[in-house]
Amino acid sequence: MKILIVTDAWRPQINGVVRTLERLAQELQQQGVTVDFLTPLEFRTLPCPTYPEIRLALTRRETIRRRIETSRPDYIHIATEGPLGLMARKVAIETYGGYTTSYHTRFPEYLSARLPVPERWAYAWLRRFHNGGLTCMVATETLRQDLTARGFRNLAIWSRGVDQHLFHPRAENVLAHLPKPIFMNVGRVAVEKNLEAFLDLDLPGSKVVVGDGPMLTPLAKKYPDAHFLGAKTGEELAQVYAAADVFVFPSVTDTFGNVLIEALASGVPVAAFPVMGPLDIIGDSGAGVLSQDLRAAALAALDISREAALAQARQFTWERSARQFITNVTSAARRPLAAE
């Protein structure tokens, strides 16, 4: 079996979509599936307006058609709704009888945080894009319910996993020089992540932000008492996670939150708002505290044992995630293509 994954989000970006697709490919290959990626790295690009870290591919549909024909995949999965996704969508309908998609980002909310664009306009466009496929994969039941209420069809669950060989508790504390307790956030430092809701909290000890993004410089200037460590990856990131006492997740727009399960696998309990993502990952597991009062949640999470966090993290494996993905793709191939 060969699957072509088309994505407008790719290296050098560091975000949940890129990391998810990379790890998915590794696990699929271990399960005997050949994976080919069609990404902006193959083309000239220009920066996305208001989000220059994202590079938009400059190419033509016929170029995409030839590229897909050369790949000769059994299935086409379109991970993003950017230029490559749009062009591949047409080719997939005309030549392969359909495609599957995945809904990674609450783009309407992200867009409205930057520009005066009504969310309903963006949702109407996204609904047309995803409903034109065979199946749209979503990470959580809460997201499936939300999109179903907005008119999205043929939704299937595709959860996520965490590398527990990399993310785990550590004896050595790389942040031992900071006053404890350590409250941490990891992710893109961007407006939609609602980081000020975390940084404004009156908390003891230290606040640590790990990640890069357009809001890094202004937030570092506004909150000089917080510790901004920049982007971390691999072993260095894992060591930083394990040094935290509580992972604070102020976002209200994420569809899942890979960083939540990375924190849990590191033995770090979570404090978050009771919204999509935290509701699905933490729920009533006892591995974190969900509250509209984020300060109260962060302080209460200090009393949660690391074992409770680790136990919840064990529910999320990449092997299970990859099996879900394969099942969704192969099942979708037996479904008639929806009318646009």
C-alpha cells in the first residue's frame, strides 16, 4: 500500500501538524505502508500574509498532476487546505475517485484573531473543501461534534500519539536554577495561543515559555519576569518538559494539543480551560485540572502525582494512531465521492 500525503505545512516549520505527519509516516512505514509526501519544499514559495513562517507553494495544477502520477499512490490524503491541498484535491477527484482529508487547525478562529473576517465565511469554505472528500479525520470526539453541528460530513476519529521513549520523567532537572514551582507552556508563541492568559496569572515560582513565533519578542518585553527559552526540539525539549511542575495550556482554539500528551508523558500534570482538546485528553482522568479559573487550576495541579499524568499518557500511542489512520483511509475508499 502506498499513501501520498499532501501538506502545505512542512519543515522548517515546527508545529503540531508537521510533527504529527512526520511521526505518522514513521509508524506507517513500520506497519508496511509506503508514504510519499508532497510539500512546499518541492516548489518556489512565498510567505503567507500575517504568518510569514508558513511558506505557500507557487506552482500549477498540471505540475501537481504530473507529480501525483509519478508517485502512483493507492490513496491520497490531503492534510491542509492551502495551495497544494486545493490543487491536489482537483486531481484526486478527476483521476483517483476521491481523497481523504484531516482537520488540524481551527482556521476560522485563527483568521478572525488577525483580521476582521467573520468565522462563518471561513467555515463555509472549509466545509466545502472537506465535504468534497471521502472522509475528514478529526483528532477528538469534541471536534467531531463541533464540526457535525456546522454541517461537516463523513467525520472519522484519528487520535494522536506520544513518543514515550523520548518524553518521560528525568532525574536531572535542567531548570534547577529557577525558583520552584515551575509553570510551563510549550508551543508556538502566537496570538491564537492565548499566552497572556497564562503570563498574567499571579503564580509562585517561575513561568517558562518554550517555543518561537511572531509574538515572542513583544511578549518577552511585556513580561520580563517570565523565562522565554525559544524553540527546543528532541532530547533538549524532553529535558525541559520534565523539569516542569505544571503544564499550563491557555489555548481555547487548538483542536487537540500534542503538547498536552507530551507533558503528561513527561510526568507533568496539566492546567487548562475546559475546552476542546483538554476536555478530550484530560477529561476526568485526574491527570490535570480544567477550570475557567486558570490560576486555580494551575495551583491545584501542583497536588497531582506524576504517576497520574503518566497513566493518562499511556492511552496515546503512535501505533494506535497509525492503525486508525489506515482504517479511515481504506474504509473511505469504499464510499462514493460526495457531491460538492
